[in-house]
Amino acid sequence: MRIHKLYIALISAAAMVASCSSEDDIVMSPKPQPQPEVQVVDPDSVPQPILVGMGGLAVSTAVSETRGTGTVGDMTGSARNKWQSQHVKIFMLDKGTMNPTIFPDELNKPIYKNADFWTPGKPNTETPFQGVTDPLVGVVDSGIARPVDNRVRYYPPRGNSDFWGYRVDSCELAEPYQTDDAWKVDFKIDGSQDIMVARAIPSQEDIDSLGRTAGLDADANAVNRTRAYSGFAARHGIHPSMTFRHKLARLTFQIRPMLDKTVDPVKGITVDSISVASWSKGTLTIAKLNDPDGSEQNIEWDKSSDKRDTLYLKQRAQDYNATILTDSLNLVKLESLDLKGATKKQLYPIGESLLVAPDTIYRIRVHLTQMIEKYYDDPTDLKAQDYWYDDYIKLPNNAPFLEGCSYKVNISLYGLETIKITTVLTGWNDVDEPIELQPEDEDDVPDLEP
């Protein structure tokens, strides 16, 4: 007897977000794999391999710990909305439970419990990949994700499993933990981490396909319709499909110098930093019982301090290289944007983006430096004066900022104005009638203190 050796693959692709046109989701969807034949005796006793792969990349050691690599993907329809070898975590749990699926051998260990995976993208090589010159353009929007340790795992001969995924970009405060009905992880963001979640949900077509096994009665096929994901489903070409969804709001910034003096070649303004107040600590639900569509994969923000943290805008390093794994490159401190000699009223992008907790309003502070005159009588004697501009970012009608949506914030700058005080001298009004004093008068003199 012969059977096909089928693979379970987590495949990645870019997809549009119907609920928010200004941002996108990163999607993992199935792609057929080659099917070499293997001689077997009992098809139901042969474990099916779970090859969660990533084409063109083989990593044999765990990824180094990183913090703050920035946004995953880009705007809907953008050439940059592609995977770039990002780091994600996968749970494979017994179907309908929070128990990790165990492979039945002498080790008796979980197959994928908080397992490290690479999404598709650029390989870690010394030469450009597939002619890519723009370091922010991913090379693939579809491909295979692969465990960081590069080891092939297999489905158990019996049982069905659910697949859950998440990404916190190394901002977790501890390892994920299990509660009575969920898996959760505590984290703290600094504005540069893109938190994402995913759950494999079989399509109706997949379910119907599993329920059409030849030679089985209606009752048996009704049971088979529930067997995603398993070795049985793998043999029928049904693989996990995972859509990674953004859980934060994204703010991007542009600076608009408004006056001639703000772009003056000598006295113009420099933007040194931009910060936004946001909740930063929270608990992410990775997986939850009775959550068939992943709608419970939410964040509970820690608001116990009643004070938001200050998150600073960062940027990608100037030597950002398309041939280096994206998840190995942290964002760095924002370099000053010098507006001296710039074009008045033109928009200038600054920084990468700020990833913040969804909210209704954000306090923003822009730190600026301007060359100013020290003395009135010497306009050439200048000094650098630093100061900040405080404001609030809000939407019309106090609409909320939503997770998975990106918002452009345009900041108009006018610069410092010299304090000019005009003094006006008012003349005295002369009273014509004099006041006469006579020392020999007999009038009583009031007793006045000297």
C-alpha cells in the first residue's frame, strides 16, 4: 500500500484588512507541498510530518534576544507589506483544550509549546537576495515558516490539534503561563514592538473536504469534518492557515516647517525627539477555551498606576541592510531632523513609527532646538535654545484609535518668537487750581502719623 507524505505548513502572505483601510494584516495561508511516496503498512499508524518551514533559510540555533524591531508589514497594497523573516511563537494544543499536544514516545514532550518560528523573508547571507535593493521591501508575500531549531515534528497517530500564534518582539516580562482556560503572557512595550496574534481556523471548504472521505458513512464523515488539524487532515491536504493580526495602534509622524525662519540656514529649527504617553504594560491572551475565531486573543492593559508611560519615537539604523535578518536589527535612538535649509511647508517624515496602546487621546511632546540671538545689539551672537512643544493627538468627534490601524500625524512648526515689549509714556495732566497752605491758620490739624 502507498500513501502520500503530506506536510503541515504555516504559509505566509500579505492580506488586506476590511475593518481598517489604513493598515494591514500579515497572513499565513496554506500552499501545496511536493508529495513523495512512502511505502507503509498501516496509513493510520504513520505519523504525518509537521514541516513548518521557511524557504531558503535554515537556522540551527535559537535567535538572539532582540527588542524593538518595529512594524511588521506595511500599508495595504504596499510593496513593503511582506514578511521579512520575523520571529513568531506557536502553540499546538489538543483540540478544544489548553493542553499542549504530546508526541507519544519515550520523551513524551509537547510538540510545539511556545515554539520559536521564523516567518518567510530574507536569508542571513552576505549578498543581496533576489536583486532586492530597498532594505524595507520584503522578498516574499507567500512562503513557509520554519522552527528556529530546524527540526521536523510529526503529528501523533491519533487526536486533533489547534494552532495558536503570537508575536511580542521580545518584550515579554516572563514565559507564557497557563490559567484554567487560557495561555497568557505579560509584556511591556517601549513603542517599537509590534504585538500580533493568530489562530488557525479551517475554512468551510477544508471542513467539507474532510467530510467527503470515500467508503465512509454519513456519521463517520460527520466526525471527520471536525478533524482539523491532525494526521488525518494532513493526508487530505488540509493544513493550518494563520492570519497574524496587529493588536496595537500605529502612529507615523511628519514635520512641516511653516515659516521662513523655521528653515533659515542659520537659525532654523531642529527636531530632537518625539514622545507619546501610552499604556505600556499588559497581558496578552495567546489562546483561550471556547474561542473558535480567535476573538478573545486580546490585551488587558495594566492601568493600576493611573499614569501612562512615555514612549519615544525611534528609527531604523542608517546602515540597515537588506541581507540581514530583519528581526536581528533593533530600532535605534532617533537622530535629529535638522530643518535648516529645508523647504517651507513641505512634509518631512521622521522616525519609523510608534506602536501604542489603542486609546482615545494621546499626549505628545516634541523636543526642539532653535538658534536664537543672545543680545539685542549683536544679532550674530547666537546660542542653541532647546525647548519642547506639548499637545494632544485626537480624532474628530473623539473617535477611538483602533488596533490594527495606522494614523499619520502631521506636526506644523512655527518656532520661537522674540518677546518685544513696547513702552508708551503717558503725559501728566496739569490741575490749574493750586492748593494753598497757611501756617497761621487756626484750623484744627488732624493727628497724622509721620
